[in-house]
Amino acid sequence: MSRLRPCVRPCNVHHRDTTTRGAFMHKQTAVVRLPLEGPIFALVEDWRRSQSKIPSRNEAIRLLLRRALERPPEKEARKRA
């Protein structure tokens, strides 16, 4: 288990991995229902099946989302073109 970094607010839950001030960072997670159909579903399926190790559909969506968010922003000129 990775060490959790301190958060801004102290937490009342007892943790094994304490910090000097008793504050913790909880891993932020959310369960999201994402219905996919038609062309977007086909694109996700095609992408995941093209990978050397085929990820689960959930993992494929996480990977694609991370890639999209980590991309540098496009220039305004390219968006308009």
C-alpha cells in the first residue's frame, strides 16, 4: 500500500500510516456510470482491442480519459480551423 500524503483537513478515521499532524489524504474515487452506445462505443472497443494487452472496458476508459486530460491544450487557431 502506498503512503498517503497529508491533506488540508485532519481526519477522525484511524489510519496505519500517520503523519506528524494527524492529517491524511484520502484517495479520491468516484463510481461513474457511463452509458456508451453507437460510434463512441465502437471507438472505445476498437482502441482497447488494438492494445497489446487488452484492458477491461473500465480500464480502457480510464486510460483514454487520462490521455485526453494529460494532452497539452490545443492552440485557439487550431480549434477554429
